[in-house]
Amino acid sequence: MNNHPIQPLVLDEHGTLRFKENKIVFYLLEECRKHGVGLNELYVMDFDVDDRQQFAQLIGYSLQGYGTLSYFSQAVFDTAKTMHEEEIRDEKDARIAHLEMQLFNIKAGLRSPVAQLFGICESDLGGSEV
């Protein structure tokens, strides 16, 4: 997981899901661009992956755009999305909720193959929660 906090997601005026922009960081990036230091110049500099991920969030990257970055983290992507969709404010709670859903889906996907493998009815596997 990331060493930095995850920015919350917000819908912009076009309905795009974005990380909430930090106006100070965005202002500093705009000032840097005026002096020839934009995202391309920053990309080739030696920065830590966690710092790059947080920077993308702080400048308000869209969630989909974040998912295309070479340094994006699937765990951060999934946690941010879960935080937004489930209205969970705590990152750890959102990560747990996401992992619980993954486990639920894995178990649901295995019900039929396990029943076939052992020659039993799916309902004999017990547990209505899958």
C-alpha cells in the first residue's frame, strides 16, 4: 500500500471522477510550467513511486487517467474507488471492504467448480453468504 494518504474522489463539472485537487500543489505546478517544468520534465526526474502517485492525486488526475499511469497502484485505485462508492472515509476500512468484496467474488466463482469437482450440490457447500 501507499505511504501517503489517498485523496478523496470528487465528480467534476463534466461528471468525471477525479482525485480532489490540492489548489496549492496545482498552483505550484502551473508556476513551474511557466518556467518550462511541466509533467513531462517531472516524469524524467528521479522521484519515488509513492511520491509520483500522490502528486498525480494532488493535481486532480481523473481516476481513469490515474489507472493508465506507469506508476499507478492498483491497491490505491481500488481503495479510492471503494472509498467513493461506499462513502467510507477511512482508507483502512475502504481497503478491508474492497478485499472482502474480492473474497466474496472469489468464493462465489468457486462454488460451481468445487461442487462439480466433488460431485455435490452447490447448496451442500453451506453458508448462504457464499
